[in-house]
Amino acid sequence: MCRQEFEIEVPASEVDAEYLRVARDYRRRARIDGFRKGKAPLDLVRQRFAGAIGEDVSERLAPKYWQRASEEDGVHAMLPPSVAPVQAAPGQPFRFTVTVDVEPEVEIGNSRSFELPQPETEPSEAEVDELLEQVRLQRSTWVPVERAAARGDRVRGRIHRSAMPGYAPEAAAEDDQDRDQDDRGPATHEIDLELGDERAWPELTDNLTGLSAGQRADFERTETDEDVERQRGYEIEVEEVLERKLPDVDDAWASSLAATIETVDDLRRQLGEQVRAQKTEQAGQQRTDALLDQLRERYPVTLPEAVVEREALQMARSYANNLARQGFDLERQQLPWEQLMEEIRPQAEKRAHSSFLLDRIARDDGVEATAQDLERALEIMARARNTNRGRLRRELERDGGLEMLRVELRRDRTVQALLAANAPPEEPRAPADEPAAEGED
């Protein structure tokens, strides 16, 4: 089991010294009838606030002596310790029991060799062509056409929604907006969509295809009302059909994209660098994933349940924070937390396992995050949160996030060290003045 209990004793002399310090703090702040603030006799203060002083002494001494004992015994706790309630008393040793989840026993050898994939990072012509086509799409324009709409065209018009079968409107609302917000009743909305867009209803693409400006179509769609599936009717009318016009790929168009681009060849080179950077990042993630998978397989452990729960909770909070930054209203839209935690748990187990092993390797190999690592990470986080680095640092210091950030940076450094130790050998390059191979010009 990873949970252990430790009996710790603080000498009476240390208890008395701490008791005196706390009592003096109380005297400075205490208001006692008949005495000016901070001038009451110390014995009276100790008598009047005996219980509170004893609690404060216990709260000060327990963490200090637990830290000292854990360092002396080489105990590495995975979670904050639990201290059995006990109160220090003057003139007596202070004995307390600490229950803590310690690291499971695992022997991590000196081998740092792993079989890691070596994905190709050079861009292919097809990949550059695909990215070039994306640029053309982004720079395309829409022009009206006098023909029927087809997939890939853009259609503007209106959609009329009928009431849900069985819908009985409530008494007339005082505000028309209230009625509009009732999605069970009839309504009319403007539409402006590209046929075939995966975000749009398939029924819209199917029924708008083949229609010209001024034409209408009806269709039904299955919808759920109070957990009952019902058919609801819709009518769509087309006001305008537009066709995408892609720019010609020539030097004039290429030079209009950026000051650093003069020709199509320049554009393709820059797009190739983008593809290379993206593939390099993906390759790094694949190698990292493979390394951590092999690390967990090589060193299986059973972690305390609370450690996995903590990891799952941190992942859920991170997910919620990302939604909030994207404008998701967490108060109005209730997330299915129980289902989310259940789905997150397998990944949380893997992450907790990986983190434990990386921490062990970092400790064995003496890996630490540098001050530059921390400042760089704070700068990136501050920009993402639209704040300044100093304010972010103070916020993290208040809630313990700064130390957690250091831990994460140390783990990142450990991963990078392991990846570097397993980097593929570089192909030897001939000196610039070395003659070409025989038979070559």
C-alpha cells in the first residue's frame, strides 16, 4: 500500500519556545479590559487564549517537523499529508500522527533507451499544393450567378419553421423576444450558408441544391421534444445564389499576400516551411507519446486513488477554463460533470502515471527547470490570458500555481532530455570543398 502513518514527536523545549512566540503575537493584537492594546501581562494572555494558542502552536509545528522528518527519512509524499487532530500543551512534548500517500516502490534503471518513431518532416509537393489551395480558398470571392445552386455554392435566403406538433403557446408574452426564444414555436430566420458545409443540416444542403433565386422548397426534419422524436416542417426560399471565384496563381497574386513574397516560387517555399514546422511539431508529439507509453509499460505502478482523482479534476478544470475563454457560459449551460469525469479518468490515470515516473527520473538525474524556463512560460501564459506577467505571477503564487508550473516545466525538461538521448544520428555531411563523388559533375 502507498498509505503510511508516521509518529512524530516535538521536544518540549521546542513546544515552549513556539508557545512563547505565539503568545507574544496574541498579546500584541489582543484587547483585554483594563489594559492598553499590547500591554496585557503575558500570563493573562496565555490563560485567556490558551485553546487558540495551543491550536496555532500545533499548526505551526506539525508542518515544520513533518517536513524535517520526511527529508531525514527520504519520504516522498504524493499528496498533502493528513495530521490527526491534537493540540500542543506547554511543558510537554508534542506528539502527532501523520497519514500520507507516499510514492510506490519502483526501481527505475539507468537505461534511457527507447524505440521511438522517426516520422518524415520534409514537405511533399502534394502537401504544399494542398496548403496553397487553402490560401486560395481564404482569398476567394463570392459572385452572384443566374443558375441553380450546387454543392460548394453559397445560398442566401430565409427559412420558415413551423410549430412543433402539439405545441400550445402560453398566454401572450409581454415581450415579443420571449416568444422568439421559444424554439418549439414557429419562427423565420435568415440563412447564409455554403452547400455541403458539415456544420449545416444535411437536409438544408439536400433541399437547397438545384434551387435558383426566387424558388422555394419544403422538407421535414426529425427533432426531439421532451425526449420524444417528432417531425417538424420547414420551408426555405432562395434569394441569391453565389459562386466561389478562386484567384489565379501567378506572381502578381502571390506578391499581394506579403511583403516577403515576390513570386509563386517564394510563396511555395514559405508554405513548405509551414508544412515542415507543422510536421516537425507533430513528429515531436508522436515521439513524446511513444516515449511515455513505453515508460509506463516498462515501469508499471499502482497509484493512490486520490492522485488519479486529482489529475482528473485538473483536466476537467482545464477543459472548463478553455470553454470559458471561448465564450461558453458555464453557468447557463450545465456540463455533465459526472460523465465528463468518467470519460477523463483513463487519460488521467495515464497522465498521473507518466508524471510520477518523470518526477522520479528528474530527481534521479538532477533535472530542474531554469529561471529562464519559468519566465518564458509566464510570458506565454500572460499573453494567452491577456494580462501582464507580474500580475499572473502574483495570482499563481497565491494559489500555489507557481510551484505547479515549475513542476510541469521540470517534467517537460525531463522529456526533452530523454528525447535528446534517443535522437536519430545525424547523417554525415561532406565538407563544402570536398569533391563530388566520382562520376558526378
